[in-house]
Amino acid sequence: MFTGLSAFPLTPMNEQGVNEHEFIRLVECLAEAEVDSIGVLGSTGNYAYLSSEERARVAKLSVENAGNVPVVVGIGALRTRDVLANAENAQQAGAGGVLLAPVSYQKLTDDEVFSLYETVCRSLSVPLCVYDNPGTTHFHFSDELHGRIAQLPQVASIKIPPVQNDLAAAKARVAGLRALLPSDVTIGISGDPAAATGLLAGCDAWYSVIGGLYPEIALALTRAAQAGDTEQAIARSAALEPLWALYQEYGGSLRVAATIAELTGNVSQPCLPQPLRTLQGEARKRVEAVIDMLSLS
Amino acid sequence: MFTGLSAFPLTPMNEQGVNEHEFIRLVECLAEAEVDSIGVLGSTGNYAYLSSEERARVAKLSVENAGNVPVVVGIGALRTRDVLANAENAQQAGAGGVLLAPVSYQKLTDDEVFSLYETVCRSLSVPLCVYDNPGTTHFHFSDELHGRIAQLPQVASIKIPPVQNDLAAAKARVAGLRALLPSDVTIGISGDPAAATGLLAGCDAWYSVIGGLYPEIALALTRAAQAGDTEQAIARSAALEPLWALYQEYGGSLRVAATIAELTGNVSQPCLPQPLRTLQGEARKRVEAVIDMLSLS
């Protein structure tokens, strides 16, 4: 489950609630494309902005509509108490695995983060992916801490932040981390622009934002890298450069992906929880141009 | 209400809930000491870790036990929807004012933060204090944005991060910000070690963590600064240097204040929500030594 392409759909929502119809359609598309797993309620799925009840409902809808594709559910929250409740709800919904980031308000210590994972793992009967995303959690994992946490028997994968664009440097990074992990714990790359390099450098999975909207595009890149076709994987990523430039310019992937989904009619506008907003004005026109250029729909 | 000493109590809690009895006792002590205002559910009060219902209850208990001292209630949350609910609950409880930080998971833009304050202010009938705390929110206000937000009629104060220890530099900082604000908007200093300098540099208020546990100590410093007694204010802050050193060493004021409260028996142990923990081992012994040295109880 924690190998190959893990596609992360948006959770379309407005101030009244989640648009369940649109969410189900996004999940169905991923199931039809036969991605390797579906990662709901990740950062792209705005897990942090939903109530426990809304998250339980989204988890349930995901599993019901994912066909045979395993669903990984994000369970992160500021409080261990709430993480445990989310974990229980995800398991009840039939999640194949869970994804946990050490979300913080007060900066966390290494010991606090270890104890969070230890406590949550004790309550789990499904495998867990450690979600290392310093851009949103503001927690910086040391490799030593990753190694300690990965010893917990429920830990099955680590979702790492983007690697350097240089393949040799990326290989060294992945090998260095892998040396500290049990052999059955996979490493997955996140940050779409780093996906090709990450996979070619030895990552086992791509935790993908664009895969949540365009699974075929992300699958083609993933399969090329898995087959060792370096040239094709790099070329497929290079073809998406205009998209990566938008991520770079507009503060990451979420607002860009959400704006694309609105512009292509895959979700209603607005689809993000206030105070977050999709791109407007000149930025939105640039996204529109990239949609045309790449023939996205 | 947004001048003088605003004392921020802890919200003692464990995994089962808030210890209401202990919380009430903390609020009563502040009311008896006649602080200028009580700031509940600030960062020190762990607002971000409580449910909306728990926060409504804490707001109610505060007002009921604060006597004639006005209560300011923290209403921050990741979602505008939840901030609006917290604002309504705080007003229903009888809060004299509210405190709002732009809490983030996804990094916020200036326009998103402005629209958050604009939307919330439209729903308010009590004044609002803008809570600028980049250490926890990871949002950095420009002075220009502070100026824009302060034009909203409900905005009555800005709680700023620590100023430099140098008095001339601090005066320039406070004057520079004040020049951009309507004349009735006050500026309050936070970060206890910077309080004396901040007040002497022209801040109207001290949003104080230590004032939540030892209001007399904080009041003496505040009154000295308000009377223009530079020497006394600086001396009173210098006397607390061992405490400021603990803040510096242990990642801020929260864990230190919570550890002091546990060690002095003002709250039960544990008093912080998991995964947060009070200081243990060697660090706890150092806190104990400072309690003895400063004759805290």
C-alpha cells in the first residue's frame, strides 16, 4: 500500500460543509485509474480544517467509493486525544492505513513527537505512515528520530519532504535515511516537482498532489521511474515544469491544485475553507494558461 | 481593558478534560490581585488544544469568577467558521474583549489574514486585540498589514512579539508601529523578559504569562514602568532573570510556567494536553531551584 503512486485528492468544501458529491467523484476517478493507493485527508485534503465528525464521514465515503484501491487516511491533530479519535474513526471506516504528521501550535520536542507516535501506534491495527512536512507542521525530524519512530511495529512508511533536484545528492539522502530504518519500512517522496528525482533516487512511493487530479499523468511518471527508465521519468516531469513553476510562485501545491480543480469544473468555487482562498486575478489567469498549455481538463 | 497588566492564566487540563476547580482558583487569584484584565485561552491557556465546547465553558467560568476585572478571551482557530463560533461563545459568556491570532496550517497570505479579521470584526460587539505571535502562528505581520487591520473599528489593541532589549531600539519600534495605527488602538508587549523594556518604550499594556501565576510581581513591575520609574522597572525585571533564562532554555514560557504551577501545587500534574509535557528530569530540578531562589509559591 505504501509503494507506487499514492494519490491525494482535495476535499472540496465551503463554509457550509464538505461537498460529498464532488469528493466521491474525485475518489471514483482515482479508483478507476487504478492508482496504488488513495491518500485522503492529507494536507491537500485539508484535514486540519475539518471537525472529527467531518473527517470520519470523509473517511467512510472514501473507502466506500475506492473499489479495490486501499485508502490511507490522515489522522493528524494538535492533541493526542484527537489523533486517537481520528485513528479509531479511520479504522472503523475501513482505512487500509493512516498518515500522521506531528501538527504543532507550541513547538514540539523530539521526545513529545516520539511519544505521540508511540501512543497512537499502540491503538492501531492498521499500518501507519509518518508524515514529515516541516512546511506545515514546523517540526523538523532528525534522521535519528525517524529511525527511532520507525522501530514501532505499526510504522510502515515515511513520507519525506522534497529531495534535492540533483540525482546523486538525492540518492545519498534516501540511502542515508534507509540505513536507519527496518527493511520493511518504505520511503515515499512528496513535493510533486521532486517526484521523478525522488523515485529514481530509490524512494518506494510518490505521495502525489497532482495524482489526486490527474492520476494517469502521475501513473505514467511513476511507472517509468519504477521501470528504471530514467530518461522518460525525467522527461515526464520536465513536461510539467509550468505546473511546478506555479507551485513555486504561489506558496506550494494546495492553492494551485484547488484553483485548477475549480477552473476545470471538477469542484465548485469556493472549494477551500476560509480563510484559505484559491488564486484570483492575475494568478488565476496564469493557472488557466497552464491548464491550456498542458491540455488538462 | 487593553492597558496595564493583562494576566494570562494556564488552563489546567489532562486527557479527561479541563480541571475546572483549579482553573477557577487561578482566575480568582487574578481578580483578587486586581490585575487590569485577565486573558484566558491565550497561548498560555492552550486555546488551540481545546474543543469549541470546552472553550465556551472556560470563557463562562472565567467571567463568572473574575469579579469586576474584564476578561479577554482567545478565539483563534484554523478556520474562520470556528473563529466565528468561538467569538459568539465568548460574547455570550460576557467577555469584555477577544484576542485573535492568525493560526495557520497552510501558510497564510496577507490578504487571507486581512479578510479573516474583517469577517470576524463584522460579527463582534466587543473590542478585539490582534495577536501577533509568529512563534506559534508562523505568520509574520508587516507593519503595513497591522495598519490596515487596525482601521477596522472593532480593533482596539495589538499584542506584539518581544522588542529588542535596547531601550532606544524598542522606542523606535513602538513609535514606528504606533504611527500607522488609529490613536485609540493600544500596543501591548508580550514575551515576559521584554516586558519592562516594552512598557518603558511606550507600550500601553503587558500581556503577561508570569502575571497569570504571580500577579503581584507583574503588577509591581507594570506600575513602576507606568509611573516612569525606569530604574525600578528594570531592576524588577532583572530580579527575574533566572526565570527568563528558563524561558530561553526550554522553548518559551508555556512549559516553564506549567512546570512551576505543578511544582508549587497550584495545578495537578499533568496540566498540559498531550503530546505537550511539562519539564522533567534535570530541567524540572532547575525550575525547582529557581522557585526557591525567587521565593515563589
